Amino acid sequence: MPRKGIALAAAAAVSSVLFAAVPAAAVSPAQTRAGGPPYPYADCVKEAKRQMKGTDHAARSLCDKLVKKGWVKPPRA
């Protein structure tokens, strides 16, 4: 019986620590940064071309996928 009591007390202590930390972690680092997502489309294309050393078409295709996910602002028409 004492083992169950110790295990229950340990579980309660761990869960209280985890649940106390959740509100502090609710604000993501992306929300606190001024330059967080969504990023400009032109910057996405420029960086994708630099990193992939690929064609303009491949960079735009990647950035179009990131627009759908909400990480990049849509291009201006």
C-alpha cells in the first residue's frame, strides 16, 4: 500500500508541474518575434533559391506550398 501512495503522490507532483508550465509555453516564440511568420513571398523565393541552388520554378513551387500552410504571405498580384 505505501508504494501506491508514493506513486500517486509522485504522479500528482509531476502533473502539477506539467500543467503549471503549459500557460507559460502557450505563447510561441514565433508570436513574440517581430519578424515571425508569415514571411514575405519574395524573401521565401530568394532564400529557397539560395539554399536549394535550384531553379526559379522549384523555389516558387516550394513557396507556394508554404503559402498553403500559412508560413508565407501570398504573393501580390
